[in-house]
Amino acid sequence: MSSTFCREVDSLLSLSSVNGLFRQLCAAHIFRTLKIAFSSAGLDRLVQISQSRVTSHVRAIVYEIPERIPPNNESYDYFQTHIYTPADARAREQRIVHENAQDTEALMIALPCFPRLETVHLSFIDDIKSPFRWFAGRVFLDGVSCLKDHLVKMSAAMVVAKMEGVVVKTFEISGFHSRVNTRDSLVLYLLEKALSNVEELRAINSPTILEPLSQIMLPSVRRFELGYGWLSLETIDSFVRQHANSLRFLYLKTPGSCTKDSVRTVSILSMANAQHILKNMAGVWDTDILEEITINTRPGGV
């Protein structure tokens, strides 16, 4: 249950053999970051550790969520047009977790129990590698509602934790490609309440999250990082202006840009360089809202 649930089991066994004082000294480092898998076992472990004596050592939680396999996959008739076999354990486990609302319950119970929790990372992942990416549409459910549901559940749990005095200062979301309906008042409300104390916000390979974040008030955010994905310069402009009272640092990591072609009125995707982005963000820079814009397109800088 260390930074990656201590994959090295032998190391934990060795540690358990030393004296209690040494174990106590190591605990702050071992349990600083928890990596939680979206699975029945992973959620059970989260609840278990939230009720243990090491809760005060936990500073960060990484919650890894795979894309959802259609629950109908367990039907042999349905399987004829899909890849995963009806006996695939992942499909069955995902269905059970959702039916029992185990993820909602575990997050609500556990997060308020970590008094020194500072960072939450919501990581959306999949297990399909090239050259099989073209199968994705026949493997996974439409991610629009699935990914949004996870975002809502984590936001709700963070709100509950906040009510118990847990102050999350850093929030990161990665692999989020679904569009959030900006007219969905519940989602916007939960996001605003959950992130109200966040000072550092990171959206990695999650360009679509920028739109709802531009519709809410984040009074504490000072640094925003957007990385590894296409970005809308217009949406960045809106985000910066929306949070003008607090936002001071903008970090764009290996970005591509989406600009508007006024002649054809369609969006053009092109790889961005620092000069191009800065030119298109001149309006934001001239407002003196930001103290610093960093664009890192390769190791070592621009």
C-alpha cells in the first residue's frame, strides 16, 4: 500500500521484520501516495487503509480508471460482434462495481479520513495498444457518460472530504476526452465546490475539461498546466479571463493548437510552436493577468 501499493512485496516483508521505530520512520514515505485501481479489490483496499493508523501519512491519491467494457459483453450472443470473451473478468468486475455503487461508497467513506490529503489525480486509462486502437469503438462503451460519472463521483467525494476539513491543493485529471455539458448545473456545482481550494490545476491529455472549468469560479487557483493534447486558444483565453483574480502561472506542455479559420469557418488542427501560441495569446498577456507563461515542447524547454 505504498506509492504504488508496494509492488515489491518482498520489500514489505523485509520491512516488517525490522523494529517498530524504523517502520514508523519509513511510514511517512511509504504511504505518502496511494495508487488506487478502479476494481473491487482496489476500492476495498482504499477503505481499509482509510481506517488504519497510516491515514495521516497520505498526501496524494492517484485513482486509475479504465475505460468501461459493455456489460452486455457477458452474453454469448452479444460477444459475436465484440472482442472480449463473455468470461472476461474485467467486464464482470466493472459491472458488479457499478451495480453495487461500490466506487461511490468507497470514495465517500475514504477521502474524508485522510486529514493531510493535498493532491488528487483522476487518471483515465485503457489497455489497448497499437495496432489494435481501431477496435476501441467495438470494445468500450461511449465514454461520454462513463467518464463524466467518474468525475462527478470524485468531485462529490472531495466535497464531503472538504466538509470534514480535508483541503485538496492540487488536482490533476488525465486521459479525459469526453465533453461535459456546460448546462449541466449539477456537474458544474460539484466541480466548483470540489476545486474551490485547489491552487494548482493540471489537465494532461484532457483538452475537453477546459470548457467546464471556464464556466465555474476557482478562487484559489494560481497555476494551471495543460499538457499532451490539442488545445483551443479561444478556450484558454476564456479560462484565463474567468480566473483573472487568482491565476498567475500558465504552463503548456507539448501542446498542439486549434485555431479558427475565419474564411472557411472550420477548425484547423496544426502543431503549435511557442511563437504561434504566444502570438495568439497576446490579448491575454497584455491584460497583465498572468505573471508567467511557460511553453515546454521538448525536454529542456521550448
